[in-house]
Amino acid sequence: MVKRSTQNSERSGIGPGKAGGHENQEQFIGVLRGLAEAFHAFSAYSASHIREMNLTPAQFDIIATLGNTAGMPFNQLANKTLITKGTLTGIIDRLEAKGLVRREVPAGDRRSFRAVLTPAGEALFSEVFPTHVAYLRRAFVGVQPGEMELIIRLLRQLQSRFQGAQNSQ
């Protein structure tokens, strides 16, 4: 089924390496526009709720990523949250000032830091994470299970295509 979808996209001129005609170019631009608009709509919807909880989206992302873990090194946290290490340091500073996160120096590597939620950070995570998931779920009311599976499959395919294209550069 995935193979057929790939073949169909290549036939339509939107697959990799296809210049396509004017109509296919418009279709491809429409896909890109739809992707960007969906991401923007999701980000705006999510961020408005996160701000109501007195957090920035980046702070929420860090708290959600650290929740239910024993903490993680800064480089791993940066990779999981897609926040650059330079920006991450400032966000951790602000979360540390709020008493939500602490830095730990691992015994075996005194050159690096681990970010760990404090008890107050864990309590906040336990409150805001399920609340935010429930808020996001409202946007999916009426989406049928089969549609949800299709969305997941197409998003994974798209992610894989972008990763493959990036790795082939």
C-alpha cells in the first residue's frame, strides 16, 4: 500500500525528482502550503493554551520531555525538543529560576549537565501535560479511527521522505 502511494505521487509529478507540468507544480505548491498552514494552525492552537498555563511553548516542551524521566543530558534534550543548545540553556535558566528544573553534573562527565525536573516541576508536569493533551484532543473530535490511522501513516511517510532527502544531500 505504501509502495502504491509512492508510485502514485511520482506519477502525479509531486514525487522526488519530478519537475512536472504547471498543473503538477500547482498541486505540489498546494501540498507545501497545506503542510505549512496546518503546522501554523496547530502551533497557534497549542501555544495559546500553553500560555494560559503561564508557560512558553519551549518551556512546556522541555517539561513534557523531562516528565516521567530521571532527567537527560542537555544534548539529548536539545535533540528531542528540537531546541538549539544555546537557546536551551536560557530556557533551562528560566525554568531553574521558577524552581521547576535543576541541573545535575554527572559523576562520570563533569563537562556536561543533565536537566532534571524538581518535585515542583514533576507536579506541574502531572497537571499540565494531561490537560494540554485533552485540549489538543478537542481539535480531533469527529475524526474517525480510520482517518486517524491514515493521518498517522501519511505523516510518517512525509517525515521519512524529508529525512531521506536530507540524508542524501
